[in-house]
Amino acid sequence: MAASRGEGKVYNTGNHGGGGVRYRYRTVGNTVIREEVAARPKKKAAKAHSVNARPQVKQKPSILDAPVNNSGMRAPKNLGLVFFSFFILGIVCVSCIKYVDLRNECTSLQKKISRDKIAYNDLKLANDEEYDRIMGSVNLEDIKKTAMDELGMDYPKKSQVVVIPGSGSDYVRQYKKIPDKLPGDELEKSSGSK
């Protein structure tokens, strides 16, 4: 009963091992037997001579189909494409080199600017210190004594002061020569004599 139940029954078929050889598995009792099955011949596609059949497009030969020269290298079919590719590659290389050069120049200029800022700050501090030293050494009383005693300077008299009418600000523009006598000058002299 056991022999009739599974005997000759095909469980799995498949192409194992490659090479176009197919196997079939069957059981006899508790034993699995692998049998070689002849491969079916592949069907060749029949040429269709129908109206709807599309003509086959001839593919362009690839660069690998080019003839081989004596050195074993394949000669390219399109030299223009090769030259154009090298031209583009050259432009990219020159651009990269120029970019690196400009980047280095920018970095060196930034370092120079930082050095110049440090030098500027040092000079500004030295200048401020010198200005403070000079301003601290100036004595207004000494200047007044030197001007009056050695140079013969004196305070101006009222007759030497010329009053120019202005707009009220400290800044006055002079467009013509200041006259020796102003109209209000005669009044001051007459009032001063009384």
C-alpha cells in the first residue's frame, strides 16, 4: 500500500546544474530518485512576413566593435568625440587649478588684512599715548608768559576788534575784503570819547 501510494509520483522538476540538462524527482517507497530528462529543443522564431511586422533597426556598432591595431588597443570610431572629451577635461582641470589658486590668494589676503589690522591698532595706541604725553606737558600759563614776554604779544584793544554781523553761528564766510572802517565804528569812537 505504501509502494502504490507514492510510487512514480513526480514531485519537482527543474533545470539543476545548468547545461540544458533537466531532472525529475520521483519516490519509490521512502527513496527519492532523481532521473535525467531530455531537454526540449528551443523553438526558433519563425520569420513573420506579415504587414504589421516592424522592420528591425540596425544598431550602431559600439566602440568595442572597432578593429584592433598592432598595440592591442581598439581604434575609436569617432575621433571628434574623443578630442571633444579631452577638451572638456582640459577646461575642467584648468578651472579647478584656477579656483585653487584664487582660493589661496584670498586666504593670503585675509592673513595680510589681519596683520595690517594688528599693526594699525598698535600704531593707534602709540599715537594716543604720545598725544596724551604732549597734552600733559603743555602748560597754558607758560605759553601765555612766553607770548607776552618774549614775543611782545598783548590782548587786543577794542579798536582792534572788528565785529561782523552773522547768522548767529560761529562759522562766517568771507566773500569780500573786510573794510577798515565799519558803519558802527564811528558810533563806538564817538561814544567812547564821551
